[in-house]
Amino acid sequence: YSATLYTESYFRKQAVFAIAGIVIMLVVSLIDYHILKKFAPVIFILALISLMLLLVPQLRVELNNSARWLKLGGLSFQPAEIFKIAVIIFNAAVLNKCGKKIQKASVTLEFIGLAIIEGGAVVVFSDNLSSGIIVIAVAMCMLFVSKPNKKVCFILIALAVVFVAGALFYYESLDYSPAEFATIDFRTQRVLRWLHPEKYNDEKNFQTLHSLYAIGSGSFGGKGLGNSTEKMILPEAMNDMIFAIVCEELGFVGSTFLLVLYGILMQRLAFIARNAKEFFGSLISVGIFGHIGVQVMLNVAVATNSMPNTGVTLPFFSYGGTALVILLAEMGIALSVSRHISLE
């Protein structure tokens, strides 16, 4: 409500989705989560089809220069958000079926290949790199607890570190004039704006700079709830950059408290994963843990310019009906897993 300049329409829409999401969460929590194992392939295929429908011009909706929404009837939603929960369920079923075979190098590589294909599908069909990264990262979290082949994982991690270090060295070596900068591809532009926000200061870097201004002006105690000035000019203040508004209005104290709340949620999901009745329940809980944890880290990193701008929302806080309903449905699944735990 505060981050949208007291715009009633945004608040009412989000409130409706929140109520619907809570009802869905409670209903899902009463359903035996084991049924998801049986229907995992069907759920995955349906979610993939919804992604592919973005290729149909008559069905997709373009917002903010991105065609990532589908409109069926009077309802608009992001298929990528549905695909995330479908991937968690499907990968949990796959890893559960693999069992100890996942310790074989070939099986570990096959699952990593599957994860890359899943992330690639999001990027290809929805042109959403950030969601593709989240899908792959969540799959890797689930693989980690499955005790995969260590040699394969260490080699891949080493290669990833070398690749990232080499890419950073390469981009740091680039030096363009304003005229040259305008002619290069947009992904290179995005990285250079991140590395040198003041040097490559154009209209597309406006969001990052004003996010930093908002965070800095919040200082220790903040300006007070509702007193943000940057939300009046900061693009997507209620979506991607809502953490900057939290920092400005509630300061270091409020933003730290928010991160502590996420930490408590992560701890509870980890507790459910450790004590789940069987491995499938543990994997689903870890998948939900990874989804929320990775998305929080990416959102905060973007808002603080610790990584290039990727357009990731802050779970439960950012405006967006599809994302909120899906997250609450995931909480319902986690509660279903928790309901089957028998503690002495």
C-alpha cells in the first residue's frame, strides 16, 4: 500500500489475490502431498504447455516491454511462476526415483542436464533469464541434498567459478564512449551498467541508481512508514524494487528485521525437510526452500546493485497476483509435508 503511492487499485487487487492464496494454501495443506508424486509428469507437461502458449501472439500480453503474461478469459498470469512449482514437484519425483543411483557420475550429469533444459525452456519461451536462473538454482539445491557424485559437482563448480571470474575480467576491460555504448547488445549494456553505474548513466540505469539513493537515504532508522520520496519516481517501486522502499522507510533496522523473518521461514522449511516422513517430502521442502531463498537473495542483490538488474520480485512482498498465489500454494504443500511428520 505504501510502495504504490497509496493507490487503492493495486492494494485491492493484491488483497484479493492474498485472500485467494491463503484459501488455496489451507486447502492444499489438507491434501496428502504424496499424490503429487503420481501426477508429477502431468503437472510438469501442463506447466510446460502454458509456457509454450506464450508463442501464440493472440494469447500473450506485453507489459513493460516484456511478453511474459498469458491472458485466458479475464485472467492474466505468468506461466513462468507456475512452471517453478511444477519443476519442484517433478524434480522431487525424479530424484526420489533415482535414489542412490544419483551418486553415479552419469546420473548426476543427466539430472544437471535436465535442470539446464528446464531453465532453458523458461528463457526460450518467456524470454525471462532471471526465472531460468531461479529454476536451475532450485534444481541444484534439490540435487545437493540428494548426495550426488561429488567429483562431478566439484568440477562443475570450479568451471562455473572460472567462467564467472573470466567474464567479469572481460567486462571490466571494456571501455565504451556514450555513442559506442548505445550500439552494443543489451546484455553487455546491462553488465556494464552494473559494474559502472555512474559512468553508463542512461535512462535504463535510472532504476538502479534511484534504488541506491532510496537505500542510502533510509539510513539507520528510516524516514518512517509511508514517507518514501523515491517511490514517486522509482520505476517498479512496488515490484522489483520494493526492498529499496523498505530500506528507505524503515531503514537498516526494518530491512534487517525483514531479512530475519525470511531467515525464520527458511529455518522452518529446513526443519520440515529434515523431519519429513520420507525423501519425496524432504525434496519438495528443499525445493520450496531454494525457490524462496534464491529469489530473496537475487532481489536484494539487484536492489543493492550487487548483481546486474534481473527483474526478480521479493517473495510475499512485491506486487503480483500469480507469484503470490503460487508461493502460498507452495506453503500449503510444505504444511502438508509438515502435517505428516511424527515427532517423539
